[in-house]
Amino acid sequence: KESTSIIDYLNAKFDFSRTQSFYISKRVSSSRFPQNPLSVLSFFKQFGFSEAQILFLIRHKPQILFTDVDKILRPKIELFQLLGLERSELCKFISKNSSILTFSLKKTLVPSVEAIGKILCSEKDFVHVLLRCGRILPNYKKFMDNVVFLESCGIVGSHLAMLLKLQPGIFITRQSIIGDYVSRAVDMGFNENSRMLVHAIHSISSLSYKTFRRKLKLIICFGFSNEEGLQMFRRSPTLLRTSEKKVKVGLEFFLHTVMLPKSVLVHQPWALMYSMEDRVLPRYRVFQLLIEKKLCKKVPSYIHLLCLSEEVFLDKYIPHFRENAEELLVAYKGHYLEA
């Protein structure tokens, strides 16, 4: 009888099908039904949740409908507000991570917030991590175990905070998987306790093993040895997170157009990550003009020009040559001027 009354209530108030209502009624303890579900609905509406977000919450965690608003729901929502989430962000965050509302405030959520807060330096970073991986809050024990493990590998302080911001999901994955990431990084020449290890783990954890090998093979196909490819990865772990198309275009340009020796890219692989349209090609056009017009007694290498900051490059190689400044500017910014 009580189950039937729950089904009727859900059909009438929430526009669920009878099948959905029956499913929810089976997951909710009938002893909790006497509490007024309408107060829960009213609470979410007053706070700013859309009807779609409320229905999403109830479908995924129907027991929330029968939760005490003042003793359980309100304190949890207030905690997330204190973390710096804007109301619209908070509504979206809760609707996507509805299970958070079913965990203990004192035993799980508050300890998790405190633990994450000790690693991150700002409220903005905290919000960034939560929006990227809301599941991190309910997994307090796993989070702490993984923090201890990563610290034992030398990833501490700002490096630990950086990894948490870049790859929060890694902090709640199985420790054996993290151990595999570290082992693979060490096998490729990274040292534990080195500042580059965290970058290696970020890249390795971001790519499947198959994708990682395929990208490394792409570099080898251009005449680099396997060891040279690994050297490039060690010097710039971000390289293998760059798209294959971008790496291929860059290799073709530097090796076949600029005719750079492979050794230059082995030692300065970050050149492959610069924007072709905004940096690589424009600076190459300026480089060619410097040689063609004989504007410098000693023309610097192209790779040197490429690595200069925007401010230094413009100041040193555009207005400095007054008679040719306009031509140099057109060569450098022509694609913008045409647009």
C-alpha cells in the first residue's frame, strides 16, 4: 500500500512514468516516506536548481527526495558555497554529482575539503578541481592514500598541487595504476624526486599506452632513433600530448623546409608545440627577410628567433630596422592584416 502511494505521488508531482516511479519507490525506504518530499523539491527550486536539474537529481539518487532538508541537505549546500562555487556553478555541480549529497558531512565531505585545501593555494584552484572531478570529494580515503604515495615518489608541494589541478582524477584511481605510471616514467629515464617526473606522469596518465607508442613512432618515422624520441619526451613531456597532426606538420616544416638538423629538435623539442600560424611561419618569413636584405651583420639562427618572447622579438627585429620596418611587419603580421 505504501509503495503504491509513493508511485502515485511521484506520478502526480514529478511527471515520471509509472515504470520510473516504480523503480524509484523500490529504492526508497518506505519508512522514510512520511517526510514531505515537497519540501526537498521546494528547497532545490528556491536555491536556483532548474526543473531539469532537479529531475536529474531524483532519477539518479531518488533517496534525496526523502532527505531532511535542514539537518542534511542545507549544511552540505552551504559547505559548497563556502568553497567559492557560484550559484549557477553549484547547481550544475550538484546535479552532475548527486551522490555527494548522500555522503556524511563530518566523516567524508569536510575532511576531503580540508585535505584538498592543504594542497591547493587558492579558492579558484579549488573550484577548478571540483568542477573537473566532483567525484574527488566522496573518495577521501583513496585520495589521502594516493597523496601519500605520490609524495613518497618526490611529488610534493607545488608539483603535487599542479598535478591535482591538471589531472584530479588520478588522485582517486587505483594506486597500482599510479604506480604503473611512475614505473613507466622511470623506465623512460625520469628520476624520482626530479621536477620533471610530475610532467611525465601527467602525460602518461593522459594517453593510452597505444596512443603514446603511436605518437612516439610518428617521431621515429622522421629519422629519429627510439632513444632520441625518448630524449625529446624527457625534455618536453607535453610533446606527446600535442596532436599527431601538429607534430607531423612541425616535423615536416623544420626538417624539410627550414632544414634544421635533427639534433636541434632533440635538444629543443618544444619548438614543435609552437603555433604554426601565429609564430613558426611568421618568424620564418622575418628570418628570410633578414638574410635576403642583409639587415644583420650576423643573422641569428632561426631556432633562436623562434624561442624569443613576443615582446623581445618585436622590439629587436621589427622597428629596429627603420627602413624595412613596414616590410618586416607585413611579413610577420600579414595574415592578420589581410583578415
